[in-house]
Amino acid sequence: MVDDWSKGMAIVAHPDDLEYGAVAAIARWAAAGKEIVYVLATSGEAGIDGMDPEQARLVREKEQRAAAAVVGVRTVEFLGHPDGTLEYGLALRRDFARAIRRHRPEMLVTINCRSTFENGMVNQADHIAVGQAMIDAARDAGNRWVFRELLEEGLEPWPGAKRAAIVASPHARHGVDVSGYVDAGLASLAEHSAYLEGLGEEAVPWEDLSRFLRNRLQAVGARMNCAAAVPFEVLNL
């Protein structure tokens, strides 16, 4: 992947979305001095079956901030859209365009927003909606006459988001060498302890989960002649 940028923004649907692989790349980028901002459409409040959504909101926001801090990300924003019922449309595009204009990233990052994963498993609706809205919001952020209310908020157009990197896409053709950063990625994921414990019967033992993630990153690394790597689909915007 190209490395000629200094500020990136990761836009995802839920807390923990980034921690299943992308976070190892984020750890490498942050260690190299790049600034990364997290923007989350929801607070993941519908993600813990045994916890009231308003309580889950507070817990998951706290866990996401802690997970970000592990890899050197200081800015984490939650947009307050409803977890589980996100819809592609103007509301998401406007909020993402607003965030892009405020923070002025050069690189955008999201998780797989295609209809399936590489193994054929069907993707989740929130991921698909957020990814497509992010891609379109990059163009919206640079157009003065789209979402004119942003001008009234003092946000000038920002056409500088030139690329989008989609982690774990079935169309991934690029990768980031994360040799030496896998442990940091796993430590970031471990901060989502309440969520992982709250999965109940669907919960995977930590030893099995961490082994699965290590093996996946090592398998991509083998294709890149390195110890571990994160796969990305890269779009030129």
C-alpha cells in the first residue's frame, strides 16, 4: 500500500469493528507518526444481549476509547446513529462529510463493505451501509454545493481524501506488513472485554480467537513474504 499520507480517518459502524485485523495496521501507522482518527456511526448499543442498550452504549464507548489508546489513537468520535438499523443515505453521508471536512484526512479506512467476505460469509447490513456512505462522503466533502449547511457551520470543502482502504474485502489486492504489531492489535481487541463476554454462547474462547486472528494475519503475510500482514482493497477517490 502507498505510504505517502500523514493523516487518516477510520470510519466504521461499531466499536470493535477495527479490532479484528485493521488495528494492527493502525498500530504500525501510528508508530510511524501518522495521525489516525476513529469515527463510529453507532456506539454498538445493541451488541450485548444481556445489557440494556443505554448501559451498553456507555460501556462500549469506554472500551473503544481504551482500545484506540492501546495503538496510539487519541481521537474517537461517536455519531449516535442507531446500532443495527443503519441505512445508506443522506444522513450518513452528511455526518461523514462533516467529519471529513473537520479532520481533513488524506486516507480513509473502513472494514469490508461488500456483500460477502472472502470465504463467502454474508456481511452485516450496518457495515455495508457505512462503507458505501463513507466512499460517497469523500466526494461530498470536497463539493462546496453538496450539504451547504456544512458551509454555514464554517466547514470549508476538503477534497484531500484521495484513497479509501477497505480491510478484509473479498477484492483485497494490497496489504500492510504488520510484523511486530500483531500483539498490539490483539491487546486492542482485548479491551472490548464486556462485549466479548456478553456474546454468551456465541463467545469464542480468547485463546481460540487470538490464534485465529494470528493465523489469518500470518497467512496474508506469507503471500507478501513477511511475518504478518493486513489485506486491503484500495480505492482511488
